[in-house]
Amino acid sequence: MDLKSELLKSIWYAFTSLDVEKCGKVSKSQLKVLSHNLYTVLNIPHDPVALEQHFQDDDDGPVSNHGYMPYLNKYILDKVKEGNFDKEKFDDLCWMMTKKKNLREDRYPLVMILKR
């Protein structure tokens, strides 16, 4: 599996964990935070203007994965360079976002399953 596909898989776990209504859409503010965190952990220069322009449209509602994918590809995944970031920190970020969805704290013992 190439690097871009591997990263995308983890990012989509994070995206779907933000989809609290299970409708395939996430609020723009949450996607802005996700994007900012991805820029940071992947050591990509932030482009706040592109971020605001991409999420600026007439629709005030949440964004689907189809609406986020072009931004994710152009401004994040296409700029990632292998060896330029700490994969463990990236995995930690994605896990932190998905843990509430995937961890059932009412069951013991707790078991963490990391998908790669």
C-alpha cells in the first residue's frame, strides 16, 4: 500500500468518528480543526487562506466526505513527504479522534485494536 492510501485510511477513521449523526457529513469547524492538526502532525506548511476558501460556500451545513476529499488531496495528501513526519504521532492523532467511537468503556477488560 502506498503512503497516501495508508494515511487516507487512518484519516477516514477520524472523519467518520466526527460524523456523530451518522449521515456521512461533518461540521466545517471540525474539519478545519482536523485539517489544522493534520498539517501540524504531517509537517506540512499551513495554508489558512486555502482552508478558509475551500470551506467558504453558500451551504452553512456540514460537509460530506466528497466535499472534503478534494481539499484533503490537494492541500494535505499531495504535499506529504515520506520520512518528513513521525508516523507514530500521526497514528496517535487519528486514534485520539476515533477512540471515543471505538472504545467501549463500560466493558472490561478494555482492548485496543489498531487497524493499519
